[in-house]
Amino acid sequence: MSLANQLTMARILMALAMFFALMHARASWHIAALALYVAALVTDWVDGYVARRTNTISAFGKVADPIADKILVLGALIALIKNRELDIPLWGVFLILARELLMGGVRTLGAMQGKVMAAERWGKWKMGVQSVAVLLMLAILVAMETVPRAPLWLERLPYHLTVLCVIVTWASAYLYYRQSRRMIESSWS
């Protein structure tokens, strides 16, 4: 297994550890979750760089990398919902999850037709927006738990960040559909 793929697998493990750290009620666990999230984001960048630099881009990496991204972001969002102070709308997380499942289906259709569908530009932008939004939500959670008299507007910001993620997520789904429309329609017959 290439170094890039090992980093992708490490990111999945960090995402799982981050999720379980967020399940705890103590601020120290949430700080650890934030650190794991940042480390996972760094490995996301590094694994792509390493794969391109060492010419070890693989079909496994093209599939596993976006899955690792989804586990990281969705795991954080699902775990953060339990913190009512953050005001993350459940409907927003549902819509993000629904999009990811639909696009997973499109990728499966592509694979059945012999096409490995790597992340496209708008999918990478979507991931970037989601990653930054979740990073901010985690930082807000830690700030609310550790900083005396944190500003009240921090409590409402995660709601707006989630709405932004929903908009960007579904816009990228539409663009992805437009690109894959013929392939999807050919699978109907």
C-alpha cells in the first residue's frame, strides 16, 4: 500500500477517534477532537500531494479519499448535533448526508460501467467549504466551553455555517449530475 493510501486510512482512523472524543461531555475531549480534526485535514492535503509527487495515484485512492473525507465531515456534524448550544440544524445535516449517499450511488453506477469517478473540482470546493465550516464549529464548541464570556453570536454561527454547507453541497450535486447525466440515464435501460 502506498504512503498516500496509508495516510488516507490514517485519516479514517482519526475521524473515528474524533467522533468518539466528541461523544464525551468534557471540554478536554473536545479539544482532542479539534486536534484530531486538524490533523486529519492536514493528512487530506498531504496524501494528495504525496500521491501526485510520487506518481502513486491509484483507483483505491480515488475511491477511498472521498470516503475518508465524508467520514470525517459527517462524523463531526453528527456528533456535534448533540451539543444543543451550537444550534446545528438536524435538517441541514440530513440534507448533507442525503447528498453524499446519492453521489455514492452515482459513483457506484459509474463503477458498474467501468468508470472510477474521482472527485471533481466542485466536489473539492464543497469539501473545502464543509471542512472549514466544521473546523469553525469545533473551534466554537471549544471556545464556548473554555473561554469565559464567549460572545453570544458564536452560538448562532454554526446554524449559518450549516446552511452554507447545505447550499454548496447541493450546488455541487447539481453540477455533478449535469456531468454524469448521460451515464446515469444509460443505467436506466
